[in-house]
Amino acid sequence: MGYQISRRGLLAGTIGAVATMAATRGVRAEGGQIVVADWGGDWNDRAVQFLEAPYVEKAGYTVVRDLDGFDQRRTKIIASRRLPRAPMDVAHMDDATAFELNALDALDKIDETAVPRLKDVIPLLRTPTFVPWQYSAWIIGYNPSKLKDGPKSFGDLWDPKYKGIIGLSNEHWFHHMECAALKIGKSLDNMDAEAVKASMMEWKKAASPRIYPNHLQIEQALKNEEILIAPEYKARILQFASDGVNVVSSYPAEGGITIIFGLVMPKKGPNPDGGKFYCNALLDPDGLAALVQKSFYSPANTKSVLPEAAAKQIAFTPNEQKALHNRPHAFWLKNRSDLLDWWNKEFKS
């Protein structure tokens, strides 16, 4: 994937912001409000700075931001199926939740007629109801000054020698369970929910990991050396390091876990034309190239041109790409609610 970006990106030309806002590749700006739901924090700040303000708001739209947690956003979309109108036009989502929401018939289909820039998106990342935007992988970050021999696998995180110094993001509870599945069976195929629970409880007993709300608190804990290890997205580890945190990445022996972030449009959104315009605008190759150099995710648009050094830093090696695990969407569709309840009541207690 990283190779595709650097190779194809070299073919792209520079598109002026003014021309992009005026035409947006055939998607006409109608004006009005676009209600957009995302995580808030630095994720929202970068979206505003590099894409929403220069390409959406300057085209005449008012972006109304519904900033909330991941599970709250998902719940709102599911609940809106029974309402006359959805509460948002566009929601930032990961590929697994987009899979689930599509299975529940909660999303509009989005094709190249609605969003012309989809033709430039890496085909393997696309689905009929999901607009890929950025992608990376869940790996391990650690403090190299305090840990000369840092963890080299997800399985290492169960080692009692790391007791009390591992931080876990509560918002990303599902990835921790996927790490447990890889420790058990080296694969995310045919995950066994009960075996995962047992392994998680072994982890809790052996290493007593600390739980923080999300990425931002994980970063602060690493900076303050409250923790020395954190399973995280490679993109986030690179971002922490750029912010001055003493942290390096370790690609786990079991392989990383892919994560694709993108956009979905709930059915019955208040401004579907505005939602389509927003999705197309957020795939602007220049704006996206600028954004990912701050977020350290890889851009899904193959027309985004990254400087060679940035592409090398963000991309995965060929061997790392081969070892990546796709997330088990069907498993989570079946087990998500029960395992989230178990995480909250048992693992966190």
C-alpha cells in the first residue's frame, strides 16, 4: 500500500485550492449546513485546518460538528434508522464499523457519480458505502531510553516484567482483543470470543495495564513516563514522537492490524448533496497530502503526492505489508456488543 502511494503519487499534478473549491471535480456546491460527526480533538483540528476550512467552508457550506466518542456516534446512526431524519450528513468511521452499519442497512451507497474522486482511491480499501480517507496499522510503541529491550510482539505485552507500565486506550478496546487473538492463534480468522476473554484476564493479572480514555491521554502518559509501552497505531506513534514524546515503534512479530478510516453517509441525512460534496472535498489530493504529513496516516487517494522522506517514514516495508492482518468484520458484527459489555464490566473493573 505504501508503495502504491509513493509510486502513483508521482504522477499527480498540483491542483490549486481555488479551482478545487470551485469545481470539486464536478460536484457542485449548493451551500447550507453539513452536519459532520467525528472524534474531535486533533483529528477534528486537522480536518478543519487542511480540508474543511479551505475546501468545504470556503465553497459556501457551514460545517456543524458533532464531536463525540466512537461508540456514541455509531449508536446515533443505528438509532436514526427509526427516525424520519438522521442526525448527521457524514460520519467519520473505521472500516469495521462501516461494515456493521452497512449490514444494518443504515448507510447510503456512495459511488463515483456522487463522489468523483473515488476513482483515485486505492481499490482494495473501498466498499460501496465507505469512502476511505487514511489508513495505518495497530502496532506497539515504547520508550527506548527506559526499555533497552522493548517488546517485539503483542505476546510480549503479557510478560510480568512490564507490569504497570503498559497503557491501553479505552476507546480502542477492540484492538486489544485482536492482540489477544493474535497471541493465541497468530491469526484473526475464526476468533474465539471465550478464548480471547480468558487471555485478556491473563493479561490483566500478569501485567496490570493502565487504561486511559483515548490517544491523547496515552500520549500524555507516555510523555510523563507514567507508562513506557502502548499498543497504538503506527501513525499515532509517529505523531507522538513528532510532538517530542520519547517513543519509537515496534512492528510486532505477529504482524500489524490494519485500520482504515473514512466517511459514511447515514440514510436520511438532512443534506445529502452537501454530504457528497464533503466526501469529495476531503479526498482533495493536495489537502490530504498536507494533512497526512501531520497525522502520519497514509492517504487513500493515489493522487496525493508525499515528499520522499514522508512517504518512507509513513509506509510499511514489503515484509510488513505481507504480515498485515485485516480486521475480522464478521466476528465483530456478531460479538461486538457482548464483548464491549464484558470489557466494561470485567476487564476494566
